[in-house]
Amino acid sequence: MTSTSRRALILDLDFTLLHLEFVRGAIEVPGRTRSAWVAPRTVETLSDLQAKFDLVLATARSYDGTKWVVDGLQNRGVEVAALVLEDGARFGTPQNLCAFEPGFNAENWRAKLEKANQGGPLFEWQLDFENCLVARCENGEMSEILRQKWTGAEGGESATLRFFRDGRKVYALPARANKWSALQRLLGAKAQLAAGVGDGENDLVWLPRVANPATFARAKPALVEAVRVKNGFVSNLDGHEGIADILRRWL
């Protein structure tokens, strides 16, 4: 990431920058089952904030799932300076991404985890992830069973990998990789000086550590409490109105 005098503005994607409600003129971000959208008002506010901030997107999505946001914003004059992808397993600029742990061998881990799941829930691998593994189950109940099975598997997997569940998906990634550890490698000391917005359980590891955190009142209670302890902003609005409400505070 090119060094500038601007602070970083770190944004989670799903249900933070992206929302499921369609509004006219929004940027469409296609998904496996449904599209999400970035509202025109949000884009306009991000454009105005570029004088103060470098935009960093921090997500559990793969690059394939994120490039729609990067390209859509760029087409409207908003530059994405850097990315944290795959919940921290991959990071860099949109033009130059690298693995958090270059030695991570996805093919070998895939074989080990398939063996550890013998007799367990059915799933399919999402192959658009490059530096972690993502298994997609039939429903959230099955994905939780799979997460527990892998976490408790013998052979040291739980000490080498970190497992977490996101809806129907179970992530398996290097144990030290998360959004915050990747942000620190990406931004250095600027990570703690950043402003940021998130709403999910996986945002708890980084959002309370930045200078100006913000979230939504409907977010996980632990995250809301952590933001309030840091004297951050909690918006009572949600969806496109909620992210606009937060971003306007930094104009």
C-alpha cells in the first residue's frame, strides 16, 4: 500500500457497506444466491471522504467476491487503496495481493480435513478462495457440526488452523491470520489510527482497536459494547441509511 498522509478508513463489506435492499442507481454486487448493493448516497459520501482517508476493505470474502465492489467504486471515482480478504488470510492492494502465510498448502489441508470429516456433514469446497479453505454446507446447523468436528479433530489441526462459521460456511485458515493481524501487516502503525466500521463477530478482533470505531445498534452485543467502551459511534439506523449515518460523521 502506497504511504500517504491520510488515515485509513476500514470497512467490512456484508451488512456494513453492502446491504440487500435494492435502491435505484446502486452498485450491484452479485452473490451465489442473491445480490447485495452499495447505495449511491454511500458512494457519494465515500467520494467526499477521499480527501481525508484511504479506503481499506476488510472482509471474509474472496477476491472474486470482492472485485465487484472494487470495480464498481472505481467506476464512480472512489479508489480502494487496500484489501484484507479471506478473513485475513490474504491482503494487499487490489493489484498486488499476497498470502498471510505463504506456506499454507490448501491441497494438503483439504485432504486432511476431508479425512477428519468421515461420517460427518456433507459439504462442498468453495474454490474461489486461494489462501484459506471454505466449506459450504446445506444449512447453518450442519456447518456448526462440521466446525465442531474439525476443531476437535486429532492430529493438531486445531492448533495449526483457525475454524469459524459464517452461516452455511466453515472457514479453515492459518491460526494467526485474522482481520487485525492482516491489517497490522498491511498498515503498520496506521492501523491503530484508523476509523472503521463493522458489524460481525469476526470484526470484534479489530474494530475496538482502531481510533474511531463505529457499528450498528443491531450488531452483536459484544461488538456494540466494545465500540461504546472505546467512545465510538453506534448508529440506531440500519441498512443503507445506517452506513450513511456513520460515514457522514467523518466528513
